[in-house]
Amino acid sequence: MGAFSAGVAVEVCQARVEGDRLACGEGVRLAADLLDLFAFSGTPEYVASQAGAVFDAGASRVEFGTPHGLTPRGGIDLLGRRVLPLLRR
């Protein structure tokens, strides 16, 4: 199997977590299990486990596309310092 990547156009908003759902603006609620189908999100440990599952399924490469977090710099820092070390094999 080759690389896994998904591109999804999403309205930019200030998101917040409400229980097991991601809330974005008025009336928009996305269940965490639905979000997992098309995006890596969550703690660095959870993102690493999501990416690890893709590798375990046979992918040779995982790409972390935008958005990278609440801020681009902060998200890239988390990827480099906390996610990628967990994926080294």
C-alpha cells in the first residue's frame, strides 16, 4: 500500500471540545469517531497512535497536512517534538 493522505476543505473556526464532540461555531458538532475517519486530531500521543495504525495497515508514508494545530508554529512544534519521536521504529 502507498501513502495515506486526505484533503478536506473545512471552514476555519475557533473550535472547542465538548465531551466527545468537536464544536465549531453555532450548531456544528462533529463526533470524535467521525472526525477520526478523515483527520488526525487530539493529543500528540493520540495522533501518533492514529498514524501508527496507518503504518500498521501497510502504508509506507503518512503525510501531516494543514491545519497543524491551533497555530501553525505550535502544531509543527508538537509534530516534531512529541508525535514523530513516538513513530520512530
